[in-house]
Amino acid sequence: LLEMHAVTSAAKAICSWTAAQAIQECREACGGHGYLKCAGLGELRNNNDSNCTYEGENNVLQQQTSNWLLQLWRRRDNSRFPSPLGSVSFLYQTQSDKMAARTEAELG
């Protein structure tokens, strides 16, 4: 349940922010015509604005997801935690993927 909440919280925030940015880019690409009612972009923007707030404000949802990830990060050495969706399997590989370079020359 915690994993599902974290994944959906992150997805909701990312999707609503991406939609807002895409609508804005479309409006800008249309130039002055993007402001016309017949373009429909104003209505799209107005309908999407509430997505960033209802069912949880995006910044709060991202904070909940990051707090959950930090809790798992602290426990990663002690035990393997359940991840039915496999969304946090990357935490197990962090030590083996750690870069050993200490200087710019070692980066090659």
C-alpha cells in the first residue's frame, strides 16, 4: 500500500505538471491565436490548473514520495524491504553502481 501511494503520488504530480507545461507550450506556439476562445487552449488551461491541487497538492505529494524513499534508503543495508511493484529495486544496486573515480582524469 505504501509503495502504491508513493508511485501514484509521484505520477499524479508529474502528469499534471507536464500537462500544464504542454498546454502553455501549445499556447505559445500558436502566438496570438492561442489566446482566442476558438483555440480552446484557455479552457484546457483552466480545466488543468485544478489538477495541481485537488487530490493532493503536487509539492506535498512529491514530499510524501521522497520521504518514503528516504525511509527505504535508510533500511537498505539492514534488510530487503518488500516492493511488490519493483519500483525501488534500484536502491539495492546503489553500492555496486557507485563511481570510484576521485579525479577528473579517472573519469576518462
